[in-house]
Amino acid sequence: MAPLGLLCWQAFSPDSDLDAATAASGNWAMAWLAAAVVMTPLAKLWRGLARLLWLRRAVGLAAFGASLVHLWLYLRVMGDYAEPGGTWALVWAEAFTPGILTGWLALLLMLPPALASNDAAMRALRAAWKRVQRLALPAAALALLHMAVVHDGLMLALAVAALAGGLQLVRFFPATRKAL
Ligand code: HEM
């Protein structure tokens, strides 16, 4: 997460390129989210990775944290474009365009798993906990749509979708783990 910290720090400099920082933070958020959703299928394939599954919550939280940084930078950009006091009106006006709406929906779907990423929620939700965590999958799909639409990122989004989506098929295989 250090590069995201650096982006935040740079954003306070008067000559910072906030558009570029928003794009960079979006890519970080996508990378963490993609990592979070491929961990289970990869662990099904390789037993060595199964030992690292305890990191899954942290990886998911990193995706959520990076998304919040991305949102904050976006709001800073909108603040620069808007008339004084008009930032939220501009954010609202743009929120329903397909590129931005997919981003908001992805973030919204990431919220319940992020809030439930602790032992107390795990105990309270019991069997429902897994269903809550699985919201990361539609969140990733929406984030990929957002990436494809919002900044002509179609090819990169397709590459990530092919890798992360393809690996999801492993979830339907019988458990056949190989030791690394
Ligand atoms: C809170 C709602 C969100 C808003 C308002 C939003 C807004 C934006 C905007 C305006 C851009 C274009 C930046 C630019 O190229 O100048 C962007 C790009 C991007 N966003 Fe978001 N976003 C949101 C949520 C997310 C989430 C949750 C993810 C991933 C988990 C994400 C991933 C990306 C990616 C990968 C890009 C492409 C970066 C690039 O251009 O290279 N965004 N977003």
C-alpha cells in the first residue's frame, strides 16, 4: 500500500497531477481486488498457496482501502472542476453515467465484505459470512466494466477479466490440490 500512501502525499502538492493519481489508484484497487478473487481458486490448485489463505482478508481490505483512496482523489479532481461549493452537485450529475456508475456500484458491493472482514463479524454471521465475502466477485466484475468504460481500458480490462474470470472456473472442479 506504500505507493498509495505516496499518491495521497503527492496529492497535497499544488502542482500534483490529480487525474494521473486517480488513474493510478484505480489500477491499484483493481490489482488488489483481482488478487483477492483469485486466491481461493489458486489455493485449490496448489496446496502451497492454501497456506497463505489467511492473507485473503488483508488483501480484500487492501482493495477496499485502495478504492477509498481512488474515491478521495476523484473527489479532489471534481473539486478542481466544480464551481466553489458545487463539488457534490457535479459528483451527483456524473454518478449516473455508465463509466462512473459501475465504479460506485463496485465500491458499494465491496463495502459489506470489508465491514465483515473481522473475527466478530465472522462469528456473528456464521454461514452467511461466506455469502457476504462472495460479493467481491460481482464487485470485481463491475470494477472491470468500470475500467473498460471509464478510460478506454478495454484491452487491459479484458486481460484481467480473462485471467481472474478463467481462474474462477477452478471453483467448480473437485478438490485436486497439488503440492508446490
Ligand atoms: C467510488 C466510485 C468510483 C469512482 C467515482 C471512480 C472514478 C474513476 C475515474 C474518474 C477514473 C478515470 C481516471 C482517469 O483516467 O483520469 C477511474 C479509473 C479507474 N478506476 Fe475508478 N472509480 C470508482 C471506483 C473504482 C473501484 C471500486 C475500482 C476497482 C476496485 C476502480 C478502478 C478503476 C480503474 C482500474 C481505472 C482505470 C485507471 C486508468 O485509467 O488507467 N474504480 N475511476
